Amino acid sequence: MKEEEKLWKDELDALLGKLVDDGLTVADKARLNEILQTEPGAREFYHEYLDLHGALEERLGVPNFSPLNAVIDPETKEESKPTPIPFGGWGWAVAAAVAIGLFIQFSGQQPEAKPELPIAQITKLSGPLLWTGNGGQVNRNLQAGSKLFGGTIEGMAPDAWFELEFNDGSQVVIAGNSMLTISDLGQKELRLREGSFSANVMPQPKGKPMLVRTRSALFEVMGTRFSVDAELSSSTLTVNEGKVRATRLSDGSTVEVTARHRVVAALDCELIPEEMPDSVTLWQSHLENGRKRNYGEWMPAHGAEPPHLKTVPLTLSAKDDRKQRTIHTLSMPVSQGDHPPVVLQPETKIRVRGKIASNHRIWFGMTLRRENGDFAGRFQTILPAEEFKSGEPFEVVLNLSDYHLDPSLAQWAESLPKAPYDLIVQNVWCHTLWDPAGLQVSEIELMIPTEE
């Protein structure tokens, strides 16, 4: 490693240590942005560091590594106490990552047998989705009415939507970029790797609750309406009806969450249910906080240019587009995790700031849900290319009345709201179609103008 590279990596490592522990000062933030912008490889280093930190927060609290030590080093005694691992530098990260991988390898469960009968069927779907069955077969051409065995459904873009129904009538819905695995070998089990889903679960057999697993929590459901939002090192459970038992995997803490309450399972907060917060009508993006759950290529601030998201390409399947053309899209989460729900009012306006390399039509949209967590559609509006100048910043203010139901949902229109009013915003998104136009967005704001 060259001396110059070692210097910026050491400094970046120290800044990131402050970021995940105590936070950064204004001067530290400025220096972090400068390194991310000027040093090749710094952004990859940044993302790998934060991703690994989150994963280790989750994993290191779960297993007892003393039996594993005996596998790695036969001379290690079971009663030996593990050596504390300091936070900082890459040596600890590599060692911990290797230990985690070995632990998973030695403690993993045996593969389950494939059920002989389908466990669910698709009832509604739209947008780019990918289904991987138990046999490893990948299917991009899903259809309503298709029977499903156990497998994994993945929403490949912000406009993905998928609804399935188990044989007992329990319903599960994902929307946007999410990955959910389902199985039912006498007991339903769902594994949410990332993103979010909502469910309406019928009463389950005694002693066999539906099990919902994330990286950081286990939720036991007997029969209720709820939603789960999973991030790298935390999970948020929201219960609309009934009650759900929540267990934090890092320490085994357990709590029951009742209707109109939610709980966050994470290492940095107490596992205590709280009443659902009141909804709000205002929201603003904060891209200075990093990529987090945003979908797109995140870029730090540089000079006069603020941090922003750039669109990423998504090539459609032949089912969705015969020519298999490409959408260039980005999105930002709004009412997810432990944030209060953001509800649209008739007077709501949407302000978007950004830049586009070549003038092009832009689609502006929102994915919405009802108060009980049910999918409420995608609503969008389109501005013509004449509204934008190539290579120059733009600011548009959109009226909610200009938004209409996404035409791709036309066959489900009877069961979806006709207008976006009084609904909860799950995420906001922008895209251009077919040609790369170099669209980037630095801020999106939901606001209600006040009379002067």
C-alpha cells in the first residue's frame, strides 16, 4: 500500500469510527466528504465499513464462540473466555467476519424437505419481480394465480408490488425493493432479508405461530395484521390488530406488542413497545446522512454540489416489456423504520431539486399504503423534456392533484384508491425511460404551503 493511500485510509477509518460511535462534528463531516470525493476507492471503503459494522453489531451479540474455538483450535478449552475485540482498524473486521462465516457453517440447520403441495398462490403483482423456488429455479415471469411452493420473492425496483395468499387465507404483501422468503412445513415461516412487508394473518394452529425472522429479530404471530421493516442492524415491527411476540436475537430479550403499538429491535435502544406515533404531513430527504435505504448511486457533497442520488439502470424482463428496454430510476424511503407515518393532504406539494445531463421527460412518483399497512398503489406524474435544461440544476414543485394511478396497475384499479389523498407515503421515486439522461436528485420535500 502506498504511503499516501495509507494516510487517507487511516484518517477515514478514524472518522468512520467516530461516525458509528459518537457522531461527527461539522469539521469532521466536511473532511469526510472531501476524502470521499477526492480519493479513488474511498466510497467503496466507506460503504464496506458501515455495512460490516452493522452486520457485526447484529452477529457478535448472538453466538457463544467457545464451542467454535475448539473447532478452530483444538487446544482451546470450552471454559476459556473470548478475548474482547476492539472497534477500529480492519484486522478485527476480517477476523470477526471469518469467525461469523465459520459459525454459520458449523451451526446451520439441515436443508428442509420440499413440500409436496403448493403453500400459497399469487393474487396480485406488478413491476419487476424475481422468484427463486426451493429447487433454485429463477422465474421472472410471474402471473396472478400461479401456485407457489417455498421460495424467495424479490422486488427488483421501487415500483415492484407482490401479494400472495397462503392456503389458510393469510395474506402477505411486499412493495418496493424487498426480499422475502416463505415456507410452510406445518408451520409458516417468513424471512425478511431486506426491505419491508405487511401481512394479514389468520388464526394459526395452537403451538405453531407464524414465525417471521430478520437479521436482528424473531416475531411470533398467532393471528393479526402487522408490518415489518428490516434494516441491516435493526427491525421495526408495527402491529395494527392483535398482538405479536418480539424477540431480539442479540440478547434474547422478549416483549409482546399489542395493537396500535410498535417496537424496534436493535442494539442501541431498549426493547420497549411504544404507541404508534401520530402521523405527520411534512417530510424532507437528508442525503447528507449517506445512502442508507435509498435506491440509487449515492454521491457525497463536492464543492457547491450537494450530496445526491443518481439513477441506476434496470432492464425490464420480456414479460414487462417485449423489447426489454431499460428504466433509469432512484427512490427514497419515507414512512419506514421507526419514523412517523407521513400522510398526504389535498394541499400537499412535492418539491424536487436535482440536475439532468440531457433534457428528458421525468416521471415523479410515490408508492402509498393504507393506515393498516395494505398496499394503496403507485401514483405518478410526468413532466415534459422542455421543463429541464441539459446540465443545469432544476427545481420543480408538483401539486398532488397532478398525480394519477400508475397505468400498469389498471387491472387492479377497482381495489385501489382513486386519488392519493389521506394515504401514507412509503417511498418517493423518479425515473427516466429507455435512454440514460443522467438524472440526479439532491432533495425531495413534501410540504404544505402556509398563507403569508
